[in-house]
Amino acid sequence: MTWRDLATPTSGAGLILSLVAGGIARSRADLVTATGFSRTTVVQHLTQLLGAGLLDETPEPKRQGGGRPSAMLRLAPDAATVLVADIGETHARLAIVDLSPALLAECVIPITLADGPGAVLAQLARCWLALLDQSRRAVADVLGMGIGLPAPVDHAGGRVVGPSVMPGWDDFDICGCLSTFIPAPVLVENDVNLMTLAEFRTYWPEAGQFLFVKAGNGIGSGLMTDGRLYRGAQGAAGDIGHMQIDRRGGPLCRCGKHGCLEAHAAGWAVARDLRSTGLALNSARDVIGSFEAGQAETTARLEAAGVALGDGIAHAVSLFNPSTIVIGGTLADAGETLLSGIRTQLHARSLPLAIRHLGIHRAHGGRDAGLLGAARLVIETRLSPAHVDTTIAAHTKAARRSVAGLKERRLKLV
């Protein structure tokens, strides 16, 4: 992807910042090539951005054979902070993240989704403000807030859509509510899309067509195509958990239908079946604990879950033809016990051309993937050509100092 594929910023400095932020340009020479600006014009804009504290320029590591190393450009990690949250069914994990992105401070709080969005979002805001205070960071430094939800999300509108595990959240104005507590932009996304974004950007940036599958208490997937997150027409792309793979009816799913992939392979479904053998299991985490303890029944059931996942993923392979598939989520901790069934079914049910160079791997991102994906979403959006000029105006060193007092006073009135 190049900057010409996107809306162009109104300022030259904005264009340069968005190119560096997007990883398209990493040196002054790259900027001259990408923008068509003269070297003098590039230097002028860089001087502005470096002086504003938005970019850093550091020497490239020495090369073998000598030669003068180039100066490498990157976002200044401390130019702004991002507030992120990964909301689950019973707990929310929150953090402050710099522009690297790297976690600076975090906390986990119990939540009750049935209390409604207003009450839960107020909890998030209080926790974020406490983390900012502990970290000695100002609200004026906040680039934006990113939230991952375990539900179908209209990303453009920032709202949960349709029935989900979040009763009472359907069509609630999450962005508007949070902005009354913390005056900064808000971005809302499905949690699996955020895990997909983090895994792809960090570990598989060269994969042209990338499929991430989360196998946890629920099942979902995310798609990256040519470096961009693919959401589909309404934001529902990747919802493979409720693909019906059993035409005979099959077990009842949490969505109310029979035979869904989730009802065969999700953590809650595996736990349901193992309870009939006398094991006191309720969740994906319980299942993995039993697997790690060496329970033979659990190992066999996870192998069957892998086969069911392979059935569902085979449909996605036929439609999307990915070059790389990555399996994440809690059940991925079973490693080859789960993955071997997926591989077997993909090879049995897919055309040879579709799987000729297909790689199937376990995720590397771990428990931080949702938070770091939320941070990347905010950073990439706020530093994209469409928004970067506004971001420069708000987050230069001088601008942060001038508005800090005003925003802090506004917060005290809320």
C-alpha cells in the first residue's frame, strides 16, 4: 500500500508523518522518493516534526563493510499515549500504551455486562484516569481510545449490532458516552479484528492474504488483505463461529441455532461435552488446564475440536484463499493437539491450488494481542492521511502544554 491509495493530507508535514507512521518511509531518501518533494522541502517538514516531538531520528545500526549509516525515522514513542481496553464477558483489561506501541501501565477490573453500557463505560473511564494519574500522563496527551468488544461491531458507528453476549449494548453510542468522561477520539472494534491486526503487523507483515482464527470460549476470525483489515460491507466479515457445519441439526449454539461451528469447537462447547464425563469444566481456560494436567478425555475432545475447526476453516480457504493462517485464542495453547486436526481437514477438503503454499501456524501475540491491536488501530487511524493534520495540531509539544490545563479542568466538572 502506498500513500497514493489514501486520502492525501492538506499539509506536507502531515503527509510525511503519515508515511513514517505507516512504515512506508523510514529515511529521508524514502521520503523524497515517496512524496516527490525536493530534499530541501523534506528537511523543512522534518525539522518541524522533529522539533514538535512527533518524530525521532536515530542512526541505523552499523553495516558490515563500513559505510556511513543512514538516519532512521520513527514515531516518537512518547509523543502521545493511547488508552486501550479489551472487554471480556466477566472482566476488562485496560492499559496505557505509547506509540511504539508498548504497554506502559495496565489493570484488570471485574465487570458485569448486564449492568449496561453506561455503567461499564464509566468503570473504564475511572480506571483509565487512575492509570494516567499513576503514570503521570496528562489527558491532553491522549491520542485516542481503542476498545475491543466480544460482539459484532459496526466500526464506523462505534456500536454493537444485533444479539450477542452483551445484552443491552445493541446500538448504544459507545463513542459519545466515553467522550463525556475523556475528551478524545474513540474507536470501537470486534476483539478478534484487533487480535488479527496486532498479529499481522508484528509477525506476518509480508503475508498478502492473512486469516487469523481465534479459538477460545467463542470462535471468530479476522482477515487482512494487502495490508488492510477487511471488515466486509457491514463489518460482519470473519464471523465463522456461527457458520453451520452440521446439516443434521447438531448441538444447540449460544446464538439459538443448531450445528454452528462454535457449538462443536468453542471452549464452552468442549467444556459442555467433558462435563458429561464427570469433569467439572466450564470455560476454555478450564479445558486447557485439564489438558495440561494430562486428562485423556480432554485431549481426545480437543483433537475432535481441531477437526471441526478444520471443516469451518476449509470454507474460508475456498472463499478467501489466504497465504497464511494463524490460530490464536485460549484453545491454541493445546498446540499440535488442536492444529493437527485443522491441517488434516484442510488438506482433505481444499483444492490443491488453494493450499499449495498455505502456512498454518500458532499465534505469537499472546494475551497482549487485543490491547496492542486496539493501540495500533488508534495510531494508524489518527495518523492516517485523513486525520494526521488534526493530530499534528493537537499533539505538538506546545499544543499539549497549552490545552492540558483546559482538558484537566473539563474532567473535574464531569
